Amino acid sequence: MPAKLDNIDISLKLAIAKRFAEIRKDSGKTQEAFAHESGRDKQSYNKNEKGKGATIYTINKFCIENGMTLKEFFDSPLFHTKRGKK
């Protein structure tokens, strides 16, 4: 059974999903067009924008397909939050 996500994990998943959407919207493309250009189907890509299925491998592939580094992906105000210790 997978571990239950805490609030920090959930906020990270949501930030990743928002970042996928932000990059796509900045391109001016629909989900369908964006997914098609990267050789994926819309449903697969849509999961990323909903915070599902985005592994580090998926994010890295997305970055390569869009000419950016992982640093550039994560260098967004969405990820610039202070996280407290438990």
C-alpha cells in the first residue's frame, strides 16, 4: 500500500501540475495540440495537468521535449515556498 501523502507532498503535486499547465498555456496551445506535438495523447498529458502520473522521468522528458532543463522547470515561484519541519 502506498504511503499517504501529507500536505507538503500534496502541495508539491499541485505545483507540478500548475507548472505543466503554465508552460503549455504560455505556448498558446491547447492540451490536445501540446500533447500531439510531443507524441502523447491528450488524456495522458491531461493527467499531468491534474497532478497525476508526473514522475521525475515524465517531467524530465517534458523538459527535453520543450527545450528546457529540470532547473528551469522548477525555477518557478510555484516552488519557492518555505517548508517547515515536522
